Amino acid sequence: MLDVEFQAASGVTVIFGPSGAGKSTILQCLAGLLRPDSGRVSIGGETVFDSSRKINIPAQLRRVGYLFQDLALFPHMTAAENIGFGIRVNGQEKVRRVEEMLERFHISRVAAHRPEEISGGERQRVALARALATEPRLLLLDEPFSALDDSLKRGIMADLKQWLGSTGVPALFVTHDRSEAEALGQRMLLLHEGKIAGSEEF
Amino acid sequence: MNWPAFVLTVRLASLTALILLLLSVPIALWIVFSQRRWKFLAESVIAMPLVLPPTVIGFYLLIAFGRGTALGRWYEHVMGTTMAFTFQGLVIASVLYSLPFAVHPMVSGFRAVDQKLIAAARTLGAGKAKIYWRIVLPLAWPSLITALVLSFAHTVGEFGVVLMVGGNIPGVTRTLSIDIYDQVQALNYASASQTALVLLVFSYFLLCVVYGLNSQRTLFWGSK
């Protein structure tokens, strides 16, 4: 059972809680991958789900970036192809955007490599660049850094913070790691047994 | 070795396998990704040739495409001949008879594609068509090869349906398996044994391709 109500302003809002508290479920409902039994979801003023008005915009039209815990990189595509997958323009413009993202996240070196051929940290950066390349209205981060060691984590979070700051895109960051939460977040919602049990500002 | 029968069999099996490859991809995609509750009914129809005697399938095909039905009259109008005892009739019968052998490997291949990848593609703005073309089919391609090989091999081995629908016309509907039956009826065991051996070796080779390919599957894209 999950029953929550909250608003996320720009910046990073952390959803914090033990595993099984329903953190990922919230993100999946926002992205349109799961359908809530009832309620309302709006992103940037647009209602994408409203059970009483029978509105349910499909995931592919919501323009929500989603960074999965296990990254879900396409194994048969190179890093550059992964990043280009969601870019809505074609031709030279697309090539330029992919190169920009590769540079921005310091992965130009592995552009032509498939996910299995690159390191864990590089995979992480490819997944992040892929989610951001689509210019999402909202970024959802589902414990994507839990598998990384601290120094790699810090580097990626710094790049992410810079990108979020320059674009003003709001992000929801699910984690059960307090230090990650404090490093990236501006505020934090505490989730307990499917309900919001409190909030904190950093 | 009856070479005209051999050529006819290979021609029939190749054509059937190609038609089935094209036909089965949308069917298998529908079975795997459709949310409809009653799709098990369609799945059961597709699996029927696995359990029905080939003579029953042949019998219903003869009735369905006979002059007594609208379908049969339409077929005769378009093709200029009835379906029975023609090569085209054999192709239609083979496609139906081997349908589960093409659809089932594809269904298990498509099902094995990680749901997370499909979810990721959706959040990246991909609609159904893009997900099928760029994610599901490229990742499940060994299952397409399996489907192609199995439907080819199964068509080579069919007997009852061919006899019911096609009869035994040299160069038109006499396939290798019918030829073997003929040879044995004529007590011509040496010739029958030669053809049977060719089919045995050939079938073993094709199955090696299928199982070899499936055991290598994780080598292609890894499991991550």
C-alpha cells in the first residue's frame, strides 16, 4: 500500500526510507510505468494522470528522465547509440547533441563501446547522459549510485549537480544512503510504510 | 535418391519457413505484449497443430478450401484452380501446420527480453514500433533463426498433411517423406534407406544449429 501526497520544487528532492517503503513505486507512477489505483500526478503544470478525469498520458509522452538502479543500458548498442536513442531530432543535430553529452559527462573515450566493454563508473555516466539527452522536464533517480565506490560517486554527483543547476530541471532522488542524500539533495521526504512520515530541509 | 522430390521438398520448406518468419513476428509480438485477457484463446489455436493428427488438419483444409465454401470459391477465382493437389495448396497447409514451430521460439525469445530495457525505452520516448524494431527484435534475433530453422525442418518432415492436401503427384506434391513411403510400399528398401538416411543426417544437423545457437546466446550481448 502506498498513499502519498507531495510537491517537488526545482532542485533535488530526496525520497528517503528503508527498502520496501515504496520509494521506487512512486517514481514508476510518476514516469507512467505503473498506474496508480487513484490520485493525480502533474508535471510542470501538466496533469499526466488523474483517475477521476480518466487522464493517463503514456510513459513515452511524459518527458521524464529515469535513471534505473541497474541502469538498463541497451546491451546491443554503443554508448553513443544509447545516448542518441531518446533524442527527438535527427541527422547532424542529433550527432552534435550526442557529442555534447559525451563531453559533458567525460565519456567521449568510450563512445563506440558497448556497455559490457566499459567500467561500472562509465556505464553510470552513459546512463545518466542517456536520460538527460532527451531534455526531460523531471529527472527520476532510483538509487543509481549504490553500486559505486565513494570517489566515483562524488565525481558523477558533481557533474549531475552542475547539469541540474544549469537547466533548472527538478529531480527526485530515491536512496537509503544518508550521505548520498545530503550530498545531492536540497530537501528530503521520509517515507515509512507507504506514507510520508516527515520532511527535512538541507 | 529421388532428386525431383528432394528439390520440391527444399522449395516447399524454404518458402514455408520464409512466409512463417514474416507471419510469426507480429503474432508473437502480439502474444507477448498484448494485455488482452482472451489472448490465450488465440494461443491455443496456434498450438493446435502440435496435438491434432495431421490428417485432421488436412481434412479441414480440404473442406475449407473446397468448392462448398466462400473461401474456396474465392481461392479458385484468384488462383485459377482449387487448392487440393497443387503446390500452392501444400504451401498453405505447411504454413498452418508449422505455425507453432515458428511462433513458440519467438514468443520465448521476446519474453526473455529484460522488461527494464523496455521500460527504459518508454521513458526515453519510444513508442511500440520503435521498441519492437530497436530493442526486442535485435536482442531476440537468435529466436528468429531458431524459428526459421525449426519451421523449415518441420515442413521437410511433414507427411499426413501433404498426403491429405497434396496427394502424391511427382514434381508437384511428392515430397521426400511421401517418396520414402512409396519406396517402402514398393518393397524398394535400398532406395528408401538412402533417402531416410539423408533426412536423418539433415535433421540432426539443423537441430545442432538450433541448440548450438541457443547455448551461445549469452555470448552475443552478455547478460547485463
